[in-house]
Amino acid sequence: MLEDEANDAVTYLKRVREQQLAVAQAEQEEAMRRDEARATKFFTDLTSGIKNLSSIRGISVPKEDRAALYNYITRVDADGLTQYQKDFNSNMVNNLIESAYFTMKGDALLDTAARNGQTSAANKLRDVLKH
């Protein structure tokens, strides 16, 4: 009788384990589908974003630079890295700090640079007119 109960328990445990494995596999497949969908959307958005790009924060981007920018971001070499990744990683800490600062300040930096440029030009003009 104990042997029968032990066999029933083993059979039950096998079924439970198979169900757990099936659920885990289904969850993993769903996660892979979501990841693939996100990656596809990212590349679609990147492609259309660069294709439709005319300027970045008021700075004109020529059409020939758009293709170069896309390749710079996406073309992978034999090491599995893009040129952007290589350039960024070559000085990661400073590049991260600069990128974060420009993202944080955004247009305010460009406005300040434009004002400084205008002030500098006005000062140069004043100096020329004085002489």
C-alpha cells in the first residue's frame, strides 16, 4: 500500500513539474516575443526618425548626414559594436556626463550659446567701430 502511494506521489510530482516547465517555457516565449516587438519598433522608429530628420534643436542636418548618422548608430562590425558604441565607450564617463547634461538642459544650452555668440559679435562690432 505504501509503495502504491509512493508511486502515485511520484506520478503526481512528475505532472506538477511538467506543468511548471510548460508554464515557464510559455512565459519565456512570450517575453521573447515582447522583446522582439520592442526591438522591431525601436529600429522602425529610429529609421523613420532619422529619415524625417531635418534639424536637431535648431541645427540643420543635411540629407547626406542622415544616412551617415543611421550607419554610425546601427552598422555593427566584426566585434558586434557600432562606431557610436566604440566612440562612446572610449571615454564612457565623460560621454555619459555630457550626454546627461545636454539632455537635462536641452534648449537652454543652445539659447545661452546663441546669446553668448550674439554678445561676442556685438562686442567685436563695437571694437571695430571704436577704431
